[in-house]
Amino acid sequence: MQLPREVVVGEGVIEQTAEISKRLGFTESTLIITGKKTHNIAGKIVEETLEREGVQAKTYIVESATIKDVEAVEEKIRALKPQVVFGVGGGTKIDIAKLSSARQRVPFISVPTTASHDGIASPLSSVKGLEKPFSIMAQAPVAIIADTNIIAQTHHRFIASGCGDVIAKFTAVRDWKLASMNRNEYYGEYAASLALMSARLVMRNASIIKPENEKGLRVLLEALISCGVAMSIAGSSRPCSGAEHLFSHALDIIKPNNALHGEQCGIGTIIMAYLHGANWKHIKETLKTVGAPTNAYELGLGKDEVVKALFMASSIRPERYTILNKLDLSLEECERIAKITGVV
Ligand SMILES: [Zn+2]
């Protein structure tokens, strides 16, 4: 079980980067992986604070998020031999830093610039160019530095997306339990409770998750980080990823780069909650409250695309047993359910 040793969330905490790095024993050399934009927003500050405190910091800017980028970063790690790799950015830069550092057996520190999904704290990486459309095991960050001043600068859409990814745990945990009952799969009560608690926390605080509300953003960040920890405890994405994630992965195949991961997962959660016989209306209301999309139109999708994604979701990852395997829906049933839940 790998868990972060330092988790710092709050206004201006990025200034503590050097202090945290030194406390963890990374006193000499570091490598910062960031994007062009995120370098200006946060990468530069990380670099400057480290250098100011006498810790060497080299920056490498990645432009895309493919397995080729991971290999390029690995080469940099082999050449520079840093004590630690910082991933500074939204989703993709963190994923690249996480996977390349794991492959090279160097610790990794996560410095997120958005709160759009739980990859900021999880041990998993999602990178394009791999055989599978879902995340693979990499390593947990040894520290997470989440500066709310920086994250609050992003468009509220990203924060709403993060809420969708957390609310998804509501059905992910139900799917996990189902797999344990019907397929005798390992089920970790503690990891499941942690994921579920995060979802409940965001649902309870939905009304304060809005632009320029630091408290709401903190709730979301803490929930996302707890989800990452839940995955580290479980040793897989099981507590955080069920049929609603398979639905999102199917949408990624049907219409790539259309919507944010958490937005798609949120809509998937409405549908899967209905299938589980849970309170799907409450999920829908909560998503609306935080400003996340709740139907195909708001997601920029047509009716057929949503129905197709629901129909093909269970085939994305056959070993992951969910409510969709249990119900084995026909295309007509998928359409009916999408209509009942108001998704189409
Ligand atoms: Zn997710």
C-alpha cells in the first residue's frame, strides 16, 4: 500500500514546495514536468521556490499526453537522475509525470492546477497510445501540493467536472459490492467507505461549490484526494470506477475529446444509480447544483451517441463486473433508460 506522506491543501501552499521537498529528503535535484500554460501558472513558481532554497530544479515541458511523451520523460529522468519528479498541471501532465517516474523508480510529487478528476492523487495513470482506454497502475504521489489560489483560476467547468468524478463513487462502490457478491471479488470495506464518504461530502456541500468559494473548492479537493487514497488502499481503481466510468470510456471512443472525464462520469452516475435502484434524482439535482451537465445536450452529444455508449460500456472492460453485466441490457432498454433518467 503506497500512501502520500504529505498532503497540503490551501491558499498559497505552492510557496511551501521547497520546504516539503526538503522534509521528504529531496534536497538536491528535482525534475519538473509541466505544460506550456501550466508552466506559467504554477511550474515557474515551483521551479523558483526550489532554486531559491538551493534545490536544483530542471523543467521539461510536454505538449501532448501519449506514451511517446512518457518515454521522452523517462529518457530525461535517466539523463538527469533527479531525486524526485514533480508533475505540475491538470490531468495529462500529472499522468505523464506519474507513469514515467514509476517506470524509472523515482518518487513523484503531484502539484495540480485543476480539480477536474481524482488522478491528482491516485496511483493510476491514463495515457493515450496504450492498448486500453482506461487507467493503468503507476504509483501514488509521495506528496500532494494543492494550492487553491491557483486551482480557483481555472474555469468553473473543471471544478464541476471534479464533482462529477467524486459523485461517481456512489455507483462505483455499489458495483464493487455487487462484484463481491456475484463474482466473489475482493471487496475492501475501508477503501469503499472512504470513496463513499467523499461522494457524500461533495453532495452535502454542493451548494457552496461555486465560483470564488474557497471553502467549497477545499471540500472538493479533499474529496478527490481521499478518492486517490481509497484507490491506493484497494490497490486498484475499484472503489472509484464502476459502470459510470465504463460509460465515460465508451463515450471517449465514440466521440473523443468532446467533454471532460468527470462530466461524462456524472451523467453515467445518474443512469447507473437508476439501474441500481438508488436515488438517481438526488444525484441529478446535485450535479445541477454544482453546475455540471446532466443530459446529452449539455454534453454536446446526440441521443444515439449516449444510447450506444450505454450499450457498449460493459464490453470496454469485460473483467470489471458491474450492474451492466448483471442486467445485460438490450439496445432498446438502453434507450428507454436514457429517456426515463432524462439524459436524452
Ligand atoms: Zn474518474
